Amino acid sequence: MKKVLVGAIIALASVLIYKSCADDREQLSILKENSLLIQQELQNVSKLIVTEGHFVEVYNYADSKELFGTLVTADKKALVVVNAEATIAYDLSKVVYEMDEEQKTIYINAIPEAEIKINPDFEYYDVTADYFNPFKAEDYNTIKQDVTISLLKKVKASSLKSNAENRLISELSKIFVVTKTLGWTLHYEGNPIDDSKNLEEILP
């Protein structure tokens, strides 16, 4: 009777150990599978987001050179019309992140800043210059620098920037949805992302 009881206990223990090992293997398999899914989603969003816009700038350039004190001056001026194509891009392949499988947590450590590029096309009208104060290369450089600075301010204040940020949030939201669906958590700079709205607060 004792032998039968001992045998039953051993058999039961074996079944429990086997089941426990099988459960552990299954859990580990699910964890690895979820990790691969999250990695795949991170790769899917690791692309260049580009938002394009068109801007027009009208610039009046004027310069005076004193010849004999303030009595006589040599003047030059130009009306410049600039048509510019501007782009705002986020290179999401530069997102820095870590995966903690044990804690089921994704840590986003850095999000790339927006890259703003402006390609202006200059057209010069009503260009007049005095013999003693002609247009030179530095005048054109000054015009280009001033116009570029002005256009940059316009781009940053325009809907183009907010549209680019919305596209960035949309891409990052895909990571948030996947991690939440699989029971993982998403952190940025040590702070948990509890809602997709939080993503608006972490933009660089």
C-alpha cells in the first residue's frame, strides 16, 4: 500500500513538474513572441516623416553709403520675391530605446528633433545701384541670410510644424497601442506613458 502511495505521489509530482515546466516554456514563448511583435512595430515606425509646405516672402533690401559725410550718399535697393519649398522631417530611425523583457517595458530614451529644410527661389525686381555703391556678392549673401531667417520663423509659426508634430504623435501612438495591447508599458525619460495624449507632452 505504501509503495502504491509513494508511486502515486511521485507520479503526481512528475505531472506537476512537467506541467510547470510546460507552462514556463509557454510563458517564455509568449514573451519572446510579444517582444518580436514590439520590435517589428518599432521597425515599422522607424522611417522618415516628411511634411512639405510652400511659402512666399517679399523682401525690400536697401543700403546707403556716405560719400561726403551725410550730405551725399550712394544708394542701392532691390525688391526681392522669394518662393520657397519647406520641409519638416523626423527621422524615427534615430529613436533611442531599450526593451526590458523581464519587466515588459519599453524605454524610449531619445526622440530626434525636427529637421527643417528651406529651399528658396529668389527673383530680383527693381534693382538699382549707384556707381559708387554697386551690388556685390556680400549684398546677395545678406539678402539670402535675412530671407532664410524670416522664412524659418514663418515655418516654425505655421501649421506645417503642427502637422509634422501630429504625424510624429501618430507614429509613436502605434508603439503605445501595441505595448498596451500586449500588456507592456511604455516609458519616456523615466516617465510612464499612460495615455496617447501624453505623447504630445514629450515632443522634442
